[in-house]
Amino acid sequence: MNTEYRTIDGATFTAATPTDLMTQLRASSFTPHADLVEYCLATARACKMQTGEQHRKWPPAALVEDMIASGLITITPQP
């Protein structure tokens, strides 16, 4: 089942898994890193700078969960 996510800047992504979401975010990044692991590490650092809260770096499911908890990503309710 796909889930629709919205970032704080208003972008929407539809993803089947948290890894799929992070892969899409990486592909849309202005500075995509060499691989998903590097991208997740950089994203966790950026999230900490934005919110002051620690975000787990890996696996993608943990990072997405932390991003949702801190309000950086929301899940769009399905009708």
C-alpha cells in the first residue's frame, strides 16, 4: 500500500516504504549524495539542525519515523 507524505516545504511524495520515500527524497535533492546511506546521514544531521532533536540515521524507517515525530514530514490522510 502506498502512503502519501508531505514535507514542510509542501512537496508531496507517494511511497510504498520508508526506504522508497528516502530514495525519492534523495533523487529530488539539490545535493544528492553518492548513496542512500550517505543521504540518510546528511538528512539526520540537517533535521537535528532544524529541530534541535536527534534523528536516527539508519535504517530509513527509523529516520522517517523521527521526521514524522518532529513534524518535518506529515502523512496525508487517505479518504
